[in-house]
Amino acid sequence: MKTLTTLTAVAAMIAGISIASAQTSSMDKSDTMGSSSTQATGSGKFCIKGASGALNCQYASLSACQKVIKGSESCSPNPNSGTTGSKY
């Protein structure tokens, strides 16, 4: 019984280390991706994302943003305005 308890504890510890390293790894990737594309200027709810990754956030609505985009630009919610989870 003591051996079974010890093996269970070791397995739980190894599983905990694996989960922790997986979380750290995914956070590292998101930090890397986010740091190059979250240069946001302006305080509007929607932004134009240009080819360089910079965000021009001066639009109050998605339709206002879409009227101005050109070429490969796209509109997205301002990452700094707290619109996460809301609908356009």
C-alpha cells in the first residue's frame, strides 16, 4: 500500500510539472506574437491593422473602420479598450 501511494504521488508530481511547462510554453508564444502586433494608437473601439502590424484605433464602430480600409488592411477590436467578448 505504501508503494502504491508513493507511485501515485510521483505520478501526480510529474503530471503537474508537465502541465506547468505546457502553460509556460503557450504563454511564451502568445507574448511573442502579441508584442509585435499590439502597437495601438488612438482610443477608438476599432482599429485598422496595417501590413506592419501597427494598429490605428480611431474608429467608434466596425462599419466606420471598414469604410476606410485599403488593400491588405483589416479592422479589429481595440485590444486596449476592453471590447473583448463583446459583439461588433
